[in-house]
Amino acid sequence: MEKRPRSFYVLSVFFALFVLFLYGPTITIGILSFQGPEGGLTFPMRGVSLNWFHELFQQQAVGDIWGAFRRSFMLGLMVMVTTVVVSVMAGLAFRKKFPGSGVLFYLTIASLVIPSILISLGVGLIFNQLGLKVHWATSGFGSQLTWTLPFGLLIMFAVFNRFDKSFEEAARDQGASAWQTIRFVVLPIIAPSLIGVALFGFTLSYDEFARTLLTAGSYNTLPLEIFGMTTNVTTPVVYALGTLTTAFSLLIIGAFLLSAWVMARRRARLGSDAGKGV
Amino acid sequence: MKVTRETVTGWLQAAPLTVVLLGFLVAPIITIVIVSFWQATEFSIIPAFSLENYEFLFGSPVTYKVFAATFKYAFLTWAMTLAIGFTVAYYLAFHIRSQTMQIALFLLCTIPFWTSNIIRMISWIPFLGRNGIANQTLISWGVIDQPLEWLLYSDFSVILAFVHLYTLFMVVPIFNTMMRIDRNLLEAARDNGASGFQTLVHVIIPLTKPGIMIGTIFVLTLVMGDFITVRFMSGSQRANVGRLISNDIALLQYPSAAATAVVLLCTVLIVIGILLRFVNIRKEL
């Protein structure tokens, strides 16, 4: 192997500092959430305790965070399923040149780059003018989709760019209908990437704040609840909640990575039977 | 034009996406534009055509100051995220040799992106505060005698938080384009006697331009549309356009909020329009 240039070591240090910068603050509140009962929002630590986690479970101390958590979790699942289905369908559509595809493409990009507060304000105004009540499962759900669908579609573009069309031709030559080709050939091949789309869908929704702000109605989602807490809670209980939600996010990412890994292994084990005869 | 079966299938498959975007992107924007011409009292909004929101907006010196502040945040954040993001992407793409290691390090960088922005913002407070880690470390090292006041609730903390939140949006597209650069080109440059630095400037940077542009679009639009980071990290002492809008919303002044939103949207679109002259996104995907 070739000797590493000096720039490699310099950049390695730079990269390590960057990772420290990314994780540092999160680790800080992770530590502070174990602050003793007398401790405050900053260092020094006055003892170590689970006091603030305990407080999270007392209704009066923190309001309705468990309700907020349940709603965010439900909403995350709804957004996840919708994002996967809609992105796959749109991804399939974009493989053909259909009239209007250009406009739709630019709309999707617009959806990604438009300031979130405009979606929040606009959807809020529409519901207001139509005399409808905003609710996390209707207006909140739709607003979040404008954020998750573009990511889903971009992943589908990447997936279909690498997709070998000869598989489909083979299926067609063997007499598979269009639907059968999708169901038994295309979907199984792209399945691992769909885990990525699902991960984006769930976590972007679970952590979404700006687009849900004016569209969630009277029942808050978790990020809105946390935001409310930061303005009126002055104890480390905020950190405890932060630590817990971060841990939950990491758990979700872990679960998705694990399922991707299991799927890859299964695939490697079953393998291809090409050339082995029937 | 002949409508084939394939076209119809394409339309049907694209229909759900189209419906969502029409209902929750196009319709809201149209509504905002309409409402921006309405009037408001303290209690309700009145659907009557008027230009007073815009007259007030463009007549107020605050507007120009706030837009200037927004551009300042956007520019500084862009410069920092580009410098950091490019370096990190370059390291991952050209210095890490095994693909497994590349993916592992890349994931390491992306994980924080999947946790709550708000939590990540709160996390800076014990770090930067008056008695925070940064001040105490500097004092114990003897660099300063008094805690620095400008670390938290200042332009510094706002930009620091932006860089923290959005550098990844720069790393991902740049890394992506770098991975597609034909390694033979780099070898050719070296064989022809180019130094590492010359290869970087004359080969890698020009070929990475599309990734840089996509990252730039992400970062600029995220920073220009932000309203929460500025409020949070400045302790409500600084303003940007997003905060102007959210303050109006809090006061139920929807028409005025809508007018500011329209101006913000136009500004963002102009910025993107300029950037798109340098890159064809559709070709890059």
C-alpha cells in the first residue's frame, strides 16, 4: 500500500474535530440530564441522579409529553407509510417521459426548498378560511408530506438510476403482466432502498417542527411540546427529555439499519440461482 | 400528441404526489399571495383588496435591516458550511480507501441529522453559557479572566448553530459528486506533474461544482427560511425575516405575515434562479 501523504493526517484530525462538533452538544446534555436534584441547567454537576428522568413521568411537572410522544409516533408511522407508497409510485412514473413530468419535478424541488413557515402559514390559512379545524392527523400530516416526499423521490431517482432494466425485460419476455413485473421483480429488487425511504419518512416527521407549528392544532406533537418546554421549564428536565428523544431516534435508526442488514444477509444466503439450472 | 397507455400509467402513478403537492404546496402559496392583499383588524382578517401590507412593509426601515441580517446569516453560514463540508467530503471521498470505512464514517456524520433540531439547539446552551464549558475551559487555561458574554445569545451563537445544523446538507451532495469523479483523471493529472494542490484546484473543484451548487441551494434556503434558530440562539435579541413572519402570526396579523412571506419567497426564488444557472439539477440526479 502507498504511504499516506501528510495531508491525510491533517484531514483526519479535522474530521475528528468535525465529528466532535456534531456530537459534542448532544453528549453535553446527555451528561447534564443526570444532574443531581439540586443541580441547574449548567455545569457543575451537583451529584448524579435519575431525578430528572423520574420527573418526566410525573404529569404535573411537564404537561402532556407522553400524549405528545404517542401522537408524534403515530404521525411518524402515517407519514412513513405514505411516503414509501407515494415515492415508489412517483419514482415508477418518472422512469417514463410522461407529459407534465418536468413541472412535477420542479414542484417537488420547490417543496424541498420553500421556507417551511410558508407551508405552515398557508395550510393554516386555508383551513381557517374553509372553517376547518387544524389537526395533526390532517393538516399536520399533509404539511409534513411536503417535506418527506421530496426526499423519498430523490432516493427513488438514485435507486432507479442504478436499476438494471434487463430484469424487467426478462420478466416481460416470460409473459409477466405489467403489474406482475412490478410486484414480483421490481419491488423485491428495490426493497432494501425502501428501508431508507421509510427511515427518512419516519424520522423527518418525528422531528419536524416548522411545518407542524401552525398545522397541528390544539394537540401538540413532541417537537412542539419540547419547544414549549424550553420557554417555560428551567430545570434539567428539558435535558432529560432531550436525551430520551435522542435515544429513541437512535433506536429507530438502529432498527432500520438492522433490518437493512438482515435483508442483505438473507439475500446473500438465498443468492441468485442464475446458471444453476432448474 | 398521442396519449398512449404508458402515458396514462405514468399519470396515474404520479397522481398521489401531484395531489399532495397541489393541496399542501401550491394551494397554500396561492392562499398566502391572496391573503397578503387583505386587511386585518385586531380580531379578524377582512377579504378586501388593499396594498397596505406591502406599503407598510416596504416603507419600514426595519424590513431592510431584517432582510440585510437574513442575507448576512445566509452568507456567513454558507461560507462556513462550504469550507467545512468540502473538506469533510474530500477527506471521505479521497483519503478513505475502503468502501466499508467510507460508509461507516459517512453514517457517523449523518446520524445527528436524524435527531431533533430543537434538541440540538438546546444542547448548545450549557456549552456556551456564562458558566458554560467553553468559558470555564478558557478561564482555567488562563486565556481570559472574565467569562465571554458574546458566546451565547449573539450573532456568533446563531451562526454556530446554523453551521452545526446544516453542514451535513453540504457534505452529502459534495461527497456524492466526488464519488462519481473518474479516478483515472486524478492519476492523469499526477502523471502530468500536477501537485496535489493543483489537482484539487484544476480537476476536483471544477468537477465537484454541481454538488457544491446543490449544497448551496439547501443551505441558503434553509437559513433564509429559518425562524426558530435565530430566536432561540439569540435569546430573541436578533431578527431575521422568518421571525418577522412568525411574530406577525403570533399577533394574528395574518395578512401582514403573508405579505412578508411573499417577499421572502420571491427573494428565495431569485437566489435559487441565479444558482440554477450554474447547474442542471435534473441531470445531476
